[in-house]
Amino acid sequence: MSETDEDDLREAGRKLFAGEAGFIWAASRSDNLPPMKGVEIAFAGRSNVGKSSLVNALTGRKTLARTSHTPGRTQQLNFFDLGGRLSVVDMPGYGYAQAAKDKVAAWTRLIKSYLRGRASLARVYVLIDSRHGLKANDLEVLDLLDAAAVSYQIVLTKADEPKAAELDKRIAETQAALARRPAAFPVIRLTSSREGTGIEELRTDIARLLRERGVEL
């Protein structure tokens, strides 16, 4: 891709996330999902990994997605519309040990049902805390995505916190873990919602994905 094309995608990504954005639907059960329409992306990750903060950073808004310092606060699939061109889904965090077992089971069923049966879902961005790396429950989600043949991309969050050497090690570990996973998108993104690191690059990735799906930007 030429430098001009890359600049065009970067600007398209900026405009996409700077435009109209609003909450449209919340689903706590698999039989209550909104009708499939257009292109959809989702953000998944362990509880308190920073999903809602990343959605807010991408759109340049502080309160579009509800954030909390309390793990497990997002308990449903929250759908947001970006100017009729893209639906963004903020998924419930997984792996929150202190939640009631029946609630965790319900969230797990909802996540699995959504991932398996959503034809409009173009990509899942799996958020991993860069301080800790991939954990067992992350690998379970990657297994599910591979089995469902749903494209996914790893986003390492809170990249402003580890030291540079530790961050390099985390990237190498993650790349090694993805090497033989068929549905994994090969580019790993480093982000910091607090400092804005990687936000422009992620917007550009999403704009590229939409263009590949035939969405006019």
C-alpha cells in the first residue's frame, strides 16, 4: 500500500470515530441480540482490561461506554452505532473470579452464543493487559474464535505502564502464541487509553477492515 493510501485510511479512521456515535442496544441474553445490520466489530477481554476506556478513547468521548474501576461492571453486550457505517460492541469482561458462579456462567453463554452466530461480526479485538500477558481464560477465548472462524486481533492495553524491555518481551510472547492460530490477524497493537498511544493506528486498522468489506468511508 502506498503512503498516500495509508494517509487516506488514517484520515478515514479519524473521521469515522469523530462522527456521530451513540448507544443503540443492550443484550443480556442471546435471544435478545439486535438484528444483524452492516459491519460489526467487538471488543473482548478479561474484566478490567480497559475495553470501555478504549471505546471511549477511539471515539474521543469520555462517557460513550460506561467505565468503572470495579471489575465485572459491564454485564451485557452493549452496542454502539457509528454514523450508520459501523456497529461497535463492548462485551462483558470474562474471568472475574469474584462474581457469582451463575452470573459468570450466564455471561459465558452469552459471549459464546454471540461469537458463534453473528454473521455481521467482521473482527473481534481481544484486549490483553500488557502488564500480565495472555492468561488461560484468554487462550480459551482464542480457541473459541479459531473454532468459529471469527477474525480477531490482539490489542495490548495499558502499554504506558510496563518498562520497555518488559513490553518487548510481552509482544514476543504474544506473537509466539498466535503463530499457529488460523483466525488471528498478525498485527498486534499497543495501546494506552490514558496517553492515546496506538489509538490512531487502531482506527486505521478498523477503517481498512471496513473498506475491505465494501463500506464507503
